[in-house]
Amino acid sequence: MITHYDIAILGAGLAGLSTLYHLGKAGHLAGKSVVLVDPEGRKEAHDRSWSFWEEGAGPFEELVYHRWQKVTLHNQTKNLNCEISPYEYKLIRSTEFYAHVNAYLDTSPNLERRTSLATEVQSDGEQVTFRLGEEQCSASLAFSSLPLHLRPRQIKQPYLDQHFRGWFVETEEDIFDPTTAALMDFRTPQHGESRFCYVMPFTPRRALVEVAIFSNEHLTTEGYDHILKEYMAAHWTSDYRIEHTEGGNIPMTTYPFPLRKGNLIYIGMRGGATRPSTGYTFYALQRQLTRLAQTFPDFNKLPPWPSRHIQYDATLLRILQDGKLNGAELFVDLFAGNPPERVLAFLNGETSIWQELQLMSTTNIPVFGSTFVRELF
Ligand SMILES: Cc1cc2nc3c(=O)[nH]c(=O)nc-3n(C[C@H](O)[C@H](O)[C@H](O)COP(=O)(O)OP(=O)(O)OC[C@H]3O[C@@H](n4cnc5c(N)ncnc54)[C@H](O)[C@@H]3O)c2cc1C
């Protein structure tokens, strides 16, 4: 016997929960049988913090844990202080996000939660079929954020992991400015890679300090901790204790993630919502799902990023992967040569061609130009 649902959401992380939230708020779940599947069950943990910048209020504004009006960037020769109006840099913790969305979904009488792996997910164009343990299930429509494990050497597109580890610290003295986040601080040994720390202060004594590395060689936990310890010692003058840690990996690639197969729609990282050159996902995903809820059940406006921007990112990632330029100069120079709001709009995929030409004119044109052309083919 096959258990049938109108809508299946495979994966109850950021993308799965956000999809249900946007569709539910727009009234698209009314009267529909919906199943939400995840082997981890109902998520509650502080397993990640989503930072992003946006103009005005977003769909989860009341969950914003902290916001910054200024950001800094640093490398060995430049220290930039940027007012980012009309943007604000925001951080939402997974704890509040999971609690908020799950509480909203609890009001939905037709939602069934299944703590299980979904396997053998297939679409024949009309129906999506999958297994939950021994049980065979089908759905008229399914959204999947099940990870796609890519191997960098098997794809032709550029690929770099962004691997990172962060500490939530509390210091003994007032040392942080809670209005200013250090977006990228490359004043840490680079070892031929792009390595930077970032600092997101919540109060004068509490901050998230994180190290991120763009490379395909990961470190041990001790390796990341060593970088953070050295960074703290070099730039912050107070003793501190670590309250909480987080870490992970974000694949950065312009691999053409399929958007759908029939009525199986791919969402989140699996659906290419991650910006290849930065790893930022949250903002573009919410923008995509807001649009999807407006056009549902028309799925013709699915792409999370404009195709032009994917081409720019192929260029940028290839330059970093081949070591033609280093991230410490490339990213800081982009902010040094442009108003910060132009760079931030660009990284959100929201610039005009004219603004993009202005940005390109501030880069190393021979390297960017030749790599751009090469990545077209
Ligand atoms: C630690 C960390 C910090 C990040 N910080 C930021 C940030 O600051 N800003 C930003 O924009 N992006 C950030 N990202 C990137 C991105 O926003 C997150 O990875 C985001 O969680 C991606 O959403 P997702 O739904 O695609 O994946 P996930 O949130 O990982 O959800 C996928 C879900 O699928 C489930 N699953 C896996 N296999 C199966 C299966 N077979 N059947 C059913 N369910 C399955 C998993 O249990 C998981 O719950 C961060 C990523 C990490 C790892």
C-alpha cells in the first residue's frame, strides 16, 4: 500500500521549513495533506546562525538577534570602515528560527511530521515517490533539500569549500562595538588560501568570532581553534571564555544544480540557493520563496540567482581556486573601490548591468576579463 500526500517536504532544515512557512502564510496549504520528513525530527538546536544583509524588514524580522549598521574589512595594507545604509547586516540564530516556524506549523491541522530518512526519491513527471523506512509514499508535489554530495574533481565548474568554525565568546572587559561587525578580516596567515576571521559583536562583551577558509583542504578542530586563538590574542585585549561553538562547511560552486524534475522541486543548497562566491544563502532563499508563494503553483520563476551573477561567480571562484589573485586583496579591493551599498547589492544579485560594469572596472581587468571569457565555454 502506498501512502499518498498532496505535498511532501523532504528535509526540515532552513529551506524545508521556510518553504512551508511561505506557502502556509500565502494560504497554499489549506486543505492539503502535507508531510514533513527529516531524520533529525523537530529541530530546536542552536546549530547555526544565519547572517545576511537586507534593506528594510524581511519575512523573519522579529527573529533578528542582532543587527549592525557598519562593517569593517581588513587586510595587511587596508582597513576599511563602511556605513552600509540603506542595508543592515543581520543575524538570526537557528534556535529562534526553528522555534518560530515550528510553532507556526503546529497550527496546521493537515501537517504530519515523520522522523525518518527519505530514500529512493524519484519523479515520473506527475508523481513523486519516496520511501520512509519500509513504507512506500507518493506525493503530487514535493520539495527536496536533501544534500547533493558533489566531488570537486568530478565537475568542470569551479568548486571551493568554505569551511569554518566559530566561538561565541564573553570577554572580561568591554572591548566590542555592538554597532560594527568585522565582515572580513584577512589579517591571519593565509597559507596560500583565502582565510579570514569575522567578528559579530552583540554587546561590548559578547561576540561571535569565526574563521572561514576557502579551500578544499579542511583543518582539524584544533587547527581552526589555533587560528581563532591567535586572532583573538592579536586584536582583542581582554581575557575571554567560550560560551558556545559552531562550525560547518558550505560548498561554493557554480555547478548547475537542477531546479526541478517534474513535480519534484529542489530547494535550499540542493536547489542552488547558495551564492557561489560567498556561501550566503539565507537572503536569496527567502527572496526566492517569497516569489514562489506569489506565483504558486507556477514554478517558472525558480532560479534563486540571476544567471549573469552565476557567470560572475564562476570567474571569481576560478580566480581564487587557481590562485591567480588572493581573496585578501580581491574582496577588500572591491569594497575599497566602490560604495559599500553597491558591493552589497551585487553580492545579493540585485545590481543593474551598469553597476556591474562599474564594479568590474575596479577589479584586475586582465585577470577578470580573460577568466570570464574562459568560463563562458
Ligand atoms: C554552520 C553553518 C552556518 C551558516 N551560516 C550562514 C550564514 O550566516 N548566512 C547564510 O546565508 N548562510 C549560512 N549557511 C549556509 C546555509 O544558509 C545553511 O547551510 C542552510 O541551513 C541551508 O539550508 P538547507 O535547508 O539547504 O540545508 P539544511 O538546513 O542543512 O537542511 C537540510 C535538511 O535535510 C535533512 N536531510 C538530510 N538527508 C535527508 C534524507 N535522506 N531525508 C530527509 N531529510 C534529510 C537534514 O537533516 C537537514 O535537516 C550556513 C551553513 C552552516 C552549515
